[in-house]
Amino acid sequence: TVEASEVEVYCISDLHCDYTLNLAWTEALPFPEEGEGSAMRVLLLAGDLATDLAILERCLLGLKKRFDEVLFVPGNHEAWVSRGSDAPMGSAPDSFTKLNEVLAVCAKCG
């Protein structure tokens, strides 16, 4: 638990970090300055961060370093799966399985 006299709440969705420029933008967000104010910084991520689980994990971990709390609600892009010959080996066979994998990534990231 973080105690703060003030809370700054930021909200964003549809970062689509599967795109290189969007990932770079996310990773270029500033880190809080040491001793910078007493406000607790909270980020609400309202879905569509990434379809790729490795990129999702990379983004969540990076954002957790920049905010005191990160709250993430998966969107439809997190549930996307590839089927047929385009499907990578070991990919989720359906969206329910994929969502469970997304939730496992979230748990791993804290």
C-alpha cells in the first residue's frame, strides 16, 4: 500500500504496442523524478495493449516502473488468436484459452 496525500489518475486505451512506433512511445514515457511530489500515480489501461503475450508482458512491466499502480482490463485484441497456417506453434486454440494466458501474464507482472 502506498500512502499519498494526492492521487493522479491517468487513463488510456488502445496502445496497440504490437506496432513498433506505439511500443517505442510507451517505452519513452518518463520515469517519475526521485522525490517528485507526494502524489500517487495510477494508470488505468482500458484494453487493447497488445495481442502478443511477450509484448504485453514487456509493456506491463515497463509501465509498472513508471506508475505506482497499474490497473489493466483486457480488451478484444488481447483475446485475438491466429488460426490455420498463420498460427504460431503453441498458440492458444481459442479466445478463452488466450484470455487465461493474458491473466497469467498479468499475475506474473504483479
